[in-house]
Amino acid sequence: MTHAFDPTRLEALARARDVARAVARDLNDRYHLARERADDLRRAAALARQNASATAGVARASGDHEADRLEAEAETLRDRMADLRVEIDAKNAEAADAGRLLAACLAFAREAALTIPTALAAEGPARDWMQRAPIAENAK
């Protein structure tokens, strides 16, 4: 059984990679927003506790209660951040896998002189930015 090469599969693979990257970026943005909010809540809780310690009676109990509520909310956000980190890592791995597979498929298509979609023609093998170009022996 012979399979025909379908260039649209390359586009689908590129889309899968791009979607995974976009989802990872969105999750990362939500992670950072949650971290900022949790930090704000912890600061507000510390301020509420400090203000409560300067008062007495009902005001003190109310301030302590508010500080406890803020700290609990911050802790909930920290738990959500841990979940987000797991999701981010999974999406980054998915995008990396799709990127490696796409690069391998493109390399195969080029070697076999198969049709590559125009949108993907500029995509090349991943380059290591630390890799230096070879220096010719007789270069001056």
C-alpha cells in the first residue's frame, strides 16, 4: 500500500505547533497575572494584620479575619499557579514535539523534492544560535 505525500498535512502540523505555542503563551500570561494578584493579596493581608494589631476589640478581630481571608485567597491563587505551571509545561512540550516533527517532515520533503506549501517554504531546520559558522582555512 503506497501513501501519497499530502502537503496540507505539513500545514496542519504547523497549525498544531502554532496553536500549542499560542495556548502556552496564554497560560503563561494567566500564570503571571495570578502571581501578581497573589502578591498583591499577600501585601494587603500583611497590611490588614498590621492595622489590626494597632487596634483593639471588634476592629482587631475584623482586621484579623480580613487578613485571614486575603491570605486564603492568595493561597488558592498559588495552588492555581501550580496547576497552570503543569499545563504550561505540557503545552510547551507539545509545541516542541510538533516543531521537531514538522522540521523532520520538511527536511524529508526537501530531500525528496516534494511540494512544500508556500507558507512553510521559509521554515528551515532549527538552528542553535550558539553554533558558529565554520571558518575557512584560507580566509583572511
